[in-house]
Amino acid sequence: MIEMARARAITGARVRSWVTVGGVLAAAGLLFVASGLHAAQSGSRQPQDIAQVVQAESERVSELTDAAALLDQEITRLTADESGHVPRVAPPVAAREGIAAGSRAVSGPGLTVTLDDAPPSALDTAPGDPQPNDLVVHQQDLQNVINALWAGGAEAMTLQGERVTSTSAFRCSGNILLLHGKVFSPPYEVTVIGDQEALAQALEEDEGVRNYRAFVDWVHLGWGVERHDKVDVPASQSTGELRYARVPEGTDVFA
């Protein structure tokens, strides 16, 4: 009896196993058929292997490339159509803009301002208790001189022979000057073109410059102002490309 019961149990388990496997296969078949019907109804054909994926994507890239080429042709055509309607800048205005932007070389009367570090001996010979930091030209000293000269009507300017424009930026690290990707050491020379009297007066009246000249008297920082009948200021070698600046809406850039 025990053997017969065991045989029935094994037989039942096998039947249940076959029923389970059959059910899974039937369900998979139904899903396969449903997927095929859906694909047929939707009209879509999805690639079934890597080679088909690569082929499909290559075709898509080719289509997009052709579309981009057509758009480039359209842009070229529209640009050519509109180029004749762009107002031309009058030569005097173009010249002023070139000077302000630094794209034009300039010559004329002007002056050169020289700033230099103090001699190391000033730590022992200067009265009071000067510190090493007091003996070097700082970034703000150059900025004060440059800003005073702009305020005094400078038309064009160089720092260490490099054309300075509205997009120029320099930085001092210790007594090393970084400008336009180049490194300079003192003495520092700022050369400008403009009315010599107005420029010299602007230097005299600037508070930051006066503070620097107090250190000239105290620890003997270098300072000099030389006038020139003619100064040659080269054009900027920097691209000056603006990445973020935009002309405000409604601004007449040709005025």
C-alpha cells in the first residue's frame, strides 16, 4: 500500500510539473503572438540583433546629416539675402570703435607711468616697521593707475606693451603679473595716448594713486611719469571674444 501511494504521489507531481511547463510555454506563445500582432498593427519594425541596430542607427544618422546640410544651405541663402540690408558703419565711427576695441593700432602724444618694487634694504633703512608686503607693487596699485588714466581721458593704453581694452584682465601673484596668458615681472609700465595735462592731473587727484605715492616716499617704491610727443600703441593680439555679453535690446550699436 505504501509503495502504491508513493507511486501515485510521484505520478501526480510529474503531471503537475508538465502542466506548469505547458502553461508557461502557452503564455510565452500568447505573448509572442500578441507582440507580433501589435508590431503589424502599429507598422513598427524593431531590429532583433546588434547588426540591425547598427544599420538602423546609421540610416538615422545619415538622414539627420542630410537634414542638417539642407538647413545650412538655407542659412547661407538667408544670410546672403539680408547682407545687403545691413547698415554700413561710417568710417569715423568705425575708426573710433576700432580704437575702443583695441583692434586698431594708434599713435599720438601721451605718457608712461612706471611702478617698481622697493629695494630689499628698505626693511632696514625705512623708518617705522615696514613689512616685506610693503615693498612690492600690488594688483590694486596697477588698477588704481589704470583707472585714473581712463578717467583722465586715455584714448588707448598698454600694460607691459600689451594692449589693454575693456575685456582685458590681469592678476598679480606676489610680484608676478599675469596678463593675456603671459607672465611679467616689475618694473611695470603703463603707456597711454591722450591729453598729457589731463592724464597727469587725473593721476594727481586719484586717491589710490596718492596712497601708493605715500609708500614711494616711505619705503622707496618705484614711481615715474614720462611724457612723450609720440607714442605707438599696437593693436591687441587677443581675440577679445565675448562669451556671455549681449547688446541690450533696443541699443543702437551703430550710433
